[in-house]
Amino acid sequence: MPALPQTVGRLGVQEEQEGRRAGQSWGIVKSWAWSPSGSPPESDLLYFLEGPRDMKSHLALFALMLLAAPTWAAESKAAFKPDLAKGQALSQSCVACHAADGSRGSPANPILQGQHPEYLVKQLVEFKSGKRKNAVMSGMAAGLSEDDMRHIAAFYAGKATKSGAAKNKDTVRLGERLSRGGLIEKAVPACSGCHGPSGAGMPSQYPRLGGQHGDYLESQMVAFRSGARGNNAQMSTIAAKLSDVEIKAVSDYMAGLR
């Protein structure tokens, strides 16, 4: 049995070697985050797979650092800063349909003021890619870069929302029922579950619907149901279960939310 001092000494040397190797590993993985591909070169993978005696501990360290690499890469990119003046300048081509500030223009076109910028960017990206179909909007989005889209979205999102109103008092109760509680018998969830009780939506997830043109909301629900609009599977499934009367009622009700 080796003497205690010798054993401690060997453990200390091994620990020091493992510490140096962990430090080298850390440096290698951090370098991947800033590489053009963000992926480890073959030589670095061999370093992990063939080098250490304590395979389990180093592979565990490797896995953890590999998972962290995208975070370092994201943090290394400068945060996007929207230019509202540039967004306003770029939005001049939008004025004919959406008014100068994205406010209450034609009921056939959506109100953009106060809409979540993440949602607006998503729609522009999908108009450009063809995922969402609209000949006019596809043409408008074709020449925009993603930064242009962010500038425009920030410009409209920064405008104060204005209240709308329901137009048909006879369907308000049905619209309210759909919005607040859904239809259990049709397995239709409440609109408020995603868009909120006031229709304010959730940034980056669900659009603001409160105060939106009822006619526009109705047209989009019909498009989801028919498949003419196919960029949201959840909405297509929900709309497929609703009748014309139900779609009209909930669309008109949402227009009056504030």
C-alpha cells in the first residue's frame, strides 16, 4: 500500500492536469461560438474523445459547454436597435392601405398601430417567403431586409392604440361566449386563453386583436378555415370548427375590446 503522502501527491498532480485540460476545453468550446459555423472542427472533437482518461467527466463537460455555445454566440451579437425615423420612411409605401400611422384605415386592411413588433416582423417575413399568401403584401415585402422589417414594425408598434366598437348588438353575447369561454361542445378554446381578456395578445406569440377591424378579423378567420391562409396551424384548426355566424360574432366582439 503506497504511503499517504505519495497518494495525495499523485492525486494532486492528476487534479492539476485535469484542471488544465478543463481550462483548455473551455477555451476550445468558447472559440466555436464565435466561429463562422458555430460548430467544432474534427480536431477538437478528437481532443475530447481520445485525450482524457476520465472519459465520463470530460464528455459531460463537453456536452454542457456545447449547449452553452449558442448562448455565447447570441450574446456576442449586438442587440438590434430599431430606428423609428427609418421605420417611418420605409412605411411610406404602406400609407395607401394602412394610413400614415397604421391607424383605422379601410376595414379590409389590418390596423397596425400598437401591434406587437415581433408579430409584424413574422408576418412580413412570411409574406416574403410565400408562407403567407397575399399578392400585394408579398410584393411589398420582397424588397425588405429583415432589419427593414424590424424598423417598420417598431414604428407601428410605438403608436398608441385607438378603441374600436362592435357593430352588431344581436351577436355580442355569442361573441363574448366564444372569446371568454370557447365552445366546449366543439372543442374550441377561448380566444382569451391566447389573446387575453382584453384582446391585447402576448408579445412574440399572439397578436393584439382588441380594437382591430371586425371585417378584417372575419376575413382572416374565413381564410384560416378554407386554407387560403396557412401560416398558423393552431388557428386553422380552430377556424375549421366554427360556422359563419360564429366567426362573424366573435370577430365583431373582438373589435370592441379595449
